[in-house]
Amino acid sequence: MANDDRRARGKRLFREVTQLDDAVEPSDPFLAFTIDEVFGDVWSRPGLTRKERRLVSITAAATSSMPDETSFHLLGALKSGDLTPAELLEVVIQIAHYSGWPKAASTYRSLLTHCASLGLPLPTND
């Protein structure tokens, strides 16, 4: 039963975090492991809010030069409303100063693309 609860919790959090509407039926072993471990266990832990976990995940992906994963997390954060374009611009600025301009530039381009596709206002430096 604990594994069923873990899987159900993982599926729910996967949908919330990714904002994917498709049913999540993990027939692929790596996706099943991801849903159980990453979403069923890590994202459901107490101690950090979902917004805080998003900030950590976006930063980790961006600073590890993983543009696909960074884009994936940016889109989920924007679609869910967990983070605003302005907040994400601040993340980009922080990344630029602590991890380098190329990583921040890639993240910024992805942020702008997602804002435009979602009809969100572009972040400003005000």
C-alpha cells in the first residue's frame, strides 16, 4: 500500500510541477523511477515549499548546462504561477553573477520564449 500511495503522490506532484495534462502512466522504467523517487519522495518532503524547490531545480539545471531541463522547469513554474517572469529574471541575474553569463543567457532566452508563448509580460529590470 505504501508503494501505491507513493506512486499516487508522485503522479499528482508530477502533474502539478510539470503542468502536463496528460495522464501519467509510467510504463517506462525510468519514468516510473522518476515519478516515485523525484516526485513521490523528494518533491513531497516537508521543509521547502514548491516554489523553493522550483528555484533550486531551475538553478541546478541552469548551472549544470542542461537547457532542456531548465526550459522544462521554467515552463512548469510559469504555467503554474509558482514563479512570475520578474522573479525568474532575478534568478537569471543571480545565475549570471554566480555561474556565468553563458548559462544565464541560455536560461534568459528560454524564459523569454516561454513568456511569449504563454502571453505573459516579458520581465523588465524595473
